[in-house]
Amino acid sequence: MGFAGEEDARRVLEVLPKRFGRFGLTLHPTMTGMIEFCPPSREDSITRTNSLPGRNSFDLLGFTHYWARSRRGVWVVKRKTSRHRFSRSLHAISQWCKSHRHQKVRDQHQTLVTKLRGHYVMALS
């Protein structure tokens, strides 16, 4: 959840465990917390045209969320595949290629195109 003010976020964070408790659910203590996620400061925007994932970013559900400039020059939140998930997928593709070298190149190509299409569709949605 995103909030404009810290006090709203604190209020929800206090009430959320009680509401989840009504349904027999709990919040994981290490996976639940508050982070400050705001656009880079004015000095950063003067020195850089785009914000790189790092200082103002976080990973959630396999994606890295970070601040960057839109095509119109406004700060927006962008997403890209998490570095860990991407390297894991790349390793899996490499293993698949090694184990299917005996197949015809046309069949390998068709399967790889399907796998890549799935990656790009997930990244865009």
C-alpha cells in the first residue's frame, strides 16, 4: 500500500494485524514494514536525467520498483524484473538449452521464442 503521509501509513500498520486476525491471517514480521519511497531530491534531478535502481528502489513480487523520468520529464514509478529473479530465469534457460541441444534448431528456436514472449508479457503487465 502506498500513502502520501507517514501518519496515515502508521495508522494502517497498527490496525492491519487486527483486521487480518478476524480472518485468521497474520502479517509476516520481516516482510511487513514501512519504507520511505519518494522521488529523488531536486539535486538528484538536476544532476541526473534518470534515477537508477538502488537508493530509491525496492523489490516486491519479483519486480524492482524504482523512480525514473517519464518521456514527458515527470518522475514516475517504473518496474523491471528483479535482478535475482532474472538471473535465476537466465540460468534455467541456459540449462534448458544444454539439455535440448539434440533437437532441431527450428524446434529450439520456436520454444525459446515462446519462453521469451512469456517473459516480456509478464514484464509489461
